[in-house]
Amino acid sequence: MTKIAAIIGGGVIGGGWAARFLLNGWDVRVFDPDPDVARNIRELLDNARHALPSLSDRVMPAEGDLSFHSTIADAVKEAAYIQESVPERLDMKHATFAAIHAAAEPEAVIGSSTSGFKPSELARGAENASQIMVCHPFNPVYLLPLVEVVPGPDTNDAALKHAFTVLKAIGMKPVKIRREIEAHVADRLLEAVWREALWLIRDDVATTEEIDDIIRHGFGLRWAQMGLFETYRIAGGEAGMAPFIKQFGPALQRPWSKLTDVPELDDALIQKIADQSDAQSGMYSIRELERIRDTNLVMILRGLKAQNWGAGALLNNIDSSAKEAEGLPELSGLVRTLHRTVPLDWLDYNGHMTESRYLHAFGDATDRFMEIIGCDAAYIASGGSYFTAETHIRHLDETHAGAEIYVDTQMLKGEGKKMHLFHRMHHADGRLLATGEHFLLHVSLKTRQSCPPAPHIEAKLREIAANHAALPIPEGAGRAITKP
Amino acid sequence: MTKIAAIIGGGVIGGGWAARFLLNGWDVRVFDPDPDVARNIRELLDNARHALPSLSDRVMPAEGDLSFHSTIADAVKEAAYIQESVPERLDMKHATFAAIHAAAEPEAVIGSSTSGFKPSELARGAENASQIMVCHPFNPVYLLPLVEVVPGPDTNDAALKHAFTVLKAIGMKPVKIRREIEAHVADRLLEAVWREALWLIRDDVATTEEIDDIIRHGFGLRWAQMGLFETYRIAGGEAGMAPFIKQFGPALQRPWSKLTDVPELDDALIQKIADQSDAQSGMYSIRELERIRDTNLVMILRGLKAQNWGAGALLNNIDSSAKEAEGLPELSGLVRTLHRTVPLDWLDYNGHMTESRYLHAFGDATDRFMEIIGCDAAYIASGGSYFTAETHIRHLDETHAGAEIYVDTQMLKGEGKKMHLFHRMHHADGRLLATGEHFLLHVSLKTRQSCPPAPHIEAKLREIAANHAALPIPEGAGRAITKP
């Protein structure tokens, strides 16, 4: 599969797609007659570069090439994946598909970002309906993993499978919708909330800020990690889901909501919302709000990653696959035990990598070294591990979020229950950022006492010791902080 | 104000209130005729003790006393705050209020956890309607900050003010609803989503798991940090809120959702939901799901705390107020620079405090020491700060989540641009967990070069140096990891 994506329509959504493909190593070819398209996509790319690498605990692939094209034909030829994000007008969508079909490869996926139309509507009259499906993403497309994938009656299974492969490869969570309906699933739910929220504003029950505060201090926190049904399952408790659901019956019949009517969205209501929104968020520019939102999303997603749950489990799976594909490092010289970018949650108030994250990186490097010598998750589960007894760090240079760093590890000693490691942390530009010297003891996790490791580990330690015997003792090893 | 809360009704919601009050140092008196109430509240307390302390970067107050009472009168007398969480039947609510009024203090707040009734309905026929208001919380009450506070027409302003004071004191975010309506605000929004979700399940558009995945990989992540309107403000971009809102007009008129109908919640639909939910989450017990949810919420909230945004900003404000109330520590002997519990995001895969968080705690202790000597946020903003050049840590003992730890700091040298600190980290039980020795240099943040600190800092360093001269050099200071 050629890693070439065509982006037809380069607004907030199309530009978000472009940024996600580019940062995942795809070449991106954009068509959009808007003279502002290049500026818009550059700004979205800046945002994506700021936030997306923080979702990985590895280094992202090299960015692909971005090019702008003056015809749809020129943009889509050779593309393995084509994403249409033109305005929500069916005639425009149909004209766009016709132009795409005139030049696209017959096995390319044609995904539509439409939030409202059904795939059967989109494919009406199309030259090759088997390629067309809805691939509906969520803003910011470069950070939020969800894509609702809705095949139409004529969409072919190979195209659907191909779409899933591509979307997963760029870090997304495609969810296949079982039956096409207008607005798919998420926007149905959002539309319901939106309609109700308009009534609340119109009737002065709450302001935009109060509604937002109610969401983000309440059910919004639940929904970032479980959804509607898993949350209710807990609320139902040991009695189970069925009796819990049953009790909602009467409530549904109560005239609680005004959902049966649509409030008139007249100029007065529109102005009221705009004024309340200014009072709530007017102190920030849209660009500032985007950065705040993106960093918040990174913090939330990294929290879920540490829990290996929901969208965080998805991110861990992506890291694991990349790690597996990479295999074990060379052991003949220094061992490459870490290679990653500095994520947004590793910064201090000055925007530099904070003190404790140097040890975090060295700790990860030690974990990786342990894994390499056979002290892996299975061995630890069987009751043996290494504990760090002593650490000496020299902070030699500063680094920032997004910086590519790596750690090379020298084993100064690895014999019996003792292991003595010396890590050097470099910036990708070659600067030595810090050294970490660590003395570890092999322990039994049952007795919490030190003891020799298993024979397969001792053998590996001997192999590395023989290789590393020729390396000079590093500058700074065995050093103490000057005696007071 | 006496710190006594009466909890009338001790189910999931009442028990959640009880746990939140207790862990914030209030005495809690519970009335509930259910013979299982004590077990239920103990289980909720276990959950709360597991998660709530992780939201603070300080030590929580000592837990209050929990007692169970056989009459409402006995539970509510002397209470400053009374929370009613009995089943959602208006006759039961009225009988409960009558019993409360017979014994309660006239200035006590009477909050109702009702999700559906309006305060005017609750207060109908009450002896003292001025005390009664809706204080509607969200499950899990011990973690989620939101309380919808809805005063009725007869609620008195002093009672409302008192309620806000109490709710803020136990870490909550009270939002006053401007006009009473059935189901207040959050449940109106939730009800709208729920109704739509039932259609999606009934019509086989998506399963419970697919809907949950769509929420937590998509808009749920947005809603944990901004709400509906701030998110749309960003989507609207520089053009502004009003034109963006306007474009929703036609969409609202489209027959996208089935909101105008209520699906029949018959046995077949109930069973379908229950079966899908089993397939999705049946591998976990309810207790396990609660723990997973709570730890997820802690991770998300701590991420937002690092960003000082939304519910995270609320938590930071609580920490700051407590810190301000505490004032500066004694400087005559060792300086107490840290006192906190070990939060859930500081653990390794074995459930112990992970290596790098020792340095995190020592780094926080160093920051606090800097603040004490006058190198505070204002000074740093003016362009001076200390950078750590070298660190030596000895890991001496293990600790777990929820453990109370403190750090005492000895200044070995503080002269000119040099500062040499020795931190001892103890468990509250007295065990020495680790020592951290740090060599720092005062720097100009403009030139990134070392330079002497401001005179007020030098003076403070001389004062502490004079006090600490009499202290013995600590065991382990100036020590190196054995030369290989």
C-alpha cells in the first residue's frame, strides 16, 4: 500500500485529517479552491505537532510530504486513501465524487466526513459506489481517535477492510455503524443534547458557562472513560442491568424535557448564546482555546493510558505493536534503551522537561534493560524483579516538549544479585542532557529480600558484561556530590 | 459551624455523601431503616478512601466519626447540614422533611438529592420551607465535584449561602440553577441522550458497547474538560459564535433524531440492553468496575489539575487555600517541606510508589524550600531561579498509594549561587523511606548562566545556615555509588 492520502476539502476537518496522516508518515495531497487553505492547514499542523507526539511513548515516524493541487484529479491519482470533507451539500458531494472517480485508483477508499448524510445518499449516481463510505471523524481530528465508519448498501467488503487498516494505522478507533441512518450515532446523541441545551438557555435556566460547568464537573468526567451504559451498569449495582433499566420506564414518560419541540433559533436566541459565550471564554483567542483543549486532551488520554483503559488502551496497543515490530536492540556496544519524544505532561512551569521526568526516562530505560536481559513481565509475575537501591543523576542540559531524546546504557556490573547501570540521555541533536547511574538489587517479590536472578538472566548478564568490558568507564561514574 | 452532617437515606447517593463528608473531617450521622446500610456505607467508604485522597497534593484532615441512628430526630439534631437521599417518591420526601423539621436546628441546610422534583414540590406543606433546597450530586458523590443547587421560591438566602459554604468546604462545585424545572439541568441533558440511545439499541444501529466506545473515544473526551458551548466556540473559529450557531438552524429542523417519540421500554428491549451490557462488561464485577472508574476519574482529574483547568483548577484552589491557611514552617531545625499522601498515579506495576515519584516528591520539597527562602513564583517571573545540577537518591524502604509521607530538609550549604540540600522522606509511621541529596545553582533565566540570588534570598539563606550549622552531617550525605 502506498502511503499517499488525498484530502479533498481542507477546512478544520479536512485539515485535521491532513495533519493526522502527515504526522503518521503519510504523504498528503490536498485539493481545496480556498486561497486560505495552505495557511489553515499550516496552523492545524502546528497544533498537531504540539500535541499528537505526546500521545505516544515512542518516536513518531518521519513526517510525510504535504502538497497542494489545483485539481481533484491531480490530488487523488495514486492515493490509497481519499477523504472528502467538502461542505454539507449533497450536490457538491456528488460533483466531488464524480471528479474523484475520474482519476482515482479503483481500490482506493473514498471516505466522507459527512455528519448528516447516509452513504446511500452520497453514492447515488456514483460511478463506483463500492469504494464510498462514511468515515466521520471528530474535531480535533489529529487527537480524537473516533471514526464512525458507515458502509452503504453497495460498499464492498474489501474497501471496508482497507479503510479499517488505514484508520488504525494512523492511530484511530474506527467503529462500524451497523445500519445507515441520518447523522450516524454520535451526532444523534449530540443533537439531542444540543436541542435541550438551547431550551435551557432560551428559558434562562442556565447560561452557556453554567451548562459547560455542569458538564465538565459532572457527567463529562464519566464519559471520558466509560460511556452511558457501563456507567449505568455500575449504578445498577449487583442487582443487574435489567431491573435498573426497567425503572427508567416511568421517567421516560414524564414531561421532563422539551424534546418534543424545537426552540426557534431566532436572532435573539443566537445573540444571547454569543453574548454568554463571550462572557465565558472571550478572554482567550480561538487559537489559545485550541491549545488549551489539545493539552487537556493529552493529559486525559495519558491518564487513561496509565490505566490502560478505553482510549488509553488503544494508544498503548499502538505503542506495543511498534515496539514488537522493532525487536530487540544490539547488545554488542551501548544498549539503546529509550527513544521517544518529551510529552506535554513532562514539563515544569518554565516549559522545560521537569527534574523528576529525567528519572522517569531513566527508570523506563532501566525497565527496558531488564526486559532485554529476560526480566520481563512474565518473569516479574513469577516473583523476581530488580529494585533500585541508589541513583545518581547529573543534569547537564535542558530540553523541551516535543524534543526527540534517546538513552544509551552501559552495564558497569551485572553479577550475582547486583546490577550497576550507567545511562546517558541525549537529545537527537547529539547534546548530552543528563547521566543516570543506578545500583540495583535482584529481589524475591515474596520475601522482599535480595537473591540471585534466574539462570537465563545470569547468562544474559554474562554476555553483556563480556561485550561491555571493553568500554571505558564513563566520565562521572562513581561520583559523589561534593562533601559539605 | 459544627462539622456535623446528617445523612437521611444511605444508598449509593446518601452513602457517597457520607463518605465525602467523613473524609473531609465532618462527623456523619446516618438514618436509614435498611438493615444493610452499615455494610453499604462501609463499602462506599473503602472506595472513597482508595480514590479521594489522590485528588489532593496535601494530607486530608482526620476522618470524622460515623454513627448510625434509629430515628431521623436523633440523626439530625445538632447537624449543620442535612442531606435527604430517600427514594424518589414525593410522599416519602414530605414525610422525611416533616420528621427532619421536628428536630433540626432552624439554621441547618436541608439539601435534597432528588434528580426529578422541583424544590417547590419538595417544600409543599413543609414547616420551614426556607431551609429546603435541591442539592443534586453525581455518582460517585465522593469524587465528582458537581452539585446542582436549586433554591425554591421560599428558600432563604442565608440558607443558600450556608449551603454553598459547606459544599465548597467538602471540595464540591455547587452550581446554582437559575429557575426550578423538573430534573434540573444535567439530567435533562442525560435524559435526552438516553432516549436517543434507546432508539439506537432498539433499531440495531449500534450495541451498548459500540455506543460507549463512540462516547469515550469521541465527545466524552471533549466534555471532561470543556463543555458543549466552549467546544462549539472553537469549532466556530475566528468567525465567532453567532454565525456558527446560526448554521445549526436548518439541522434542528431535519428529522435526524427520533426525539419526538419515546421508544417502548418493553421486556424485549430491556433484555436486549442487559445482554449487550453483559457481553461488554460482564468480565468485571460491579466492585471492580467501581474501582476502575474511580481510578480513571482520579487520573483524568489529576491531568486537569496539572493543566489548572476546569475541575482541576477547582482542586488546585482547594490545595492553595489549605496551604495559605497553614503558613510558613519552622526554620529553626529541619524544615518540613512536604506533607502529602501518595496518589494513585504515583504507582508502579507492583502497586508501590514508583522510582521517579521519589524524585517528584523531592523536587516538590525543593520547590517548597525555594519558596520559603523567597524564590517564589513572583521572583521566578522576575527572572531568577535555582536549577538542580546533581541528585543522589537512596531508596531505603517501600510505600503504597494512600500512604501519608513527609519530607524534612536540611541545608548543607547555602552561599552565593550554590545551594546543597539534604531531604529525608519518612512514612507517617516514622520509617525512613528515602534520602535525596541535591546540588543546585542559582541562575538567571535570561542568560541561563549561574549568578548570585537577590539580597533577600541571601539573607534568608544566612539565617537558615546559622540555624542548621548545629545539625550533624546526615548519614549518607556526600556518598557515591561504589566505583565499578
